[in-house]
Amino acid sequence: MLGGRVQPILRRARTTSSRLVGRLQEAHSLRMEALLGDLSRPLLVVTSINSSIVNSPELVERKRA
């Protein structure tokens, strides 16, 4: 009697699991496409920082607080 009820439940669980795996793979694929798309854009590189900005009294006061 119990075996008759367990089979449909297991079948549904496998189907749900397969759907979740499919969605996970799709999300991963979209994420990878987004990451690769970002890498194709030019990157901004900061080569120097103005020392007057770094040594600003306001920043020094914030660090002490």
C-alpha cells in the first residue's frame, strides 16, 4: 500500500530536481556571459593619486574618529 504512494512522490521529486538543475545551469550560463561581456569592455586604470587628496585634513579627522 505504501509503495503505491511512494513511486509518484519520487517521480515528482526527480522531475523537480531536474528542473532545478536546468535552471541552475541556465543561470550559470547567463552569469558567465555577463562576466565575459564585462571583460571585453575597456578598463579604467588609475595610475596616480593626488597626494593632496590623500592627505586631506578631513580624511585624517575621519580616521581618528
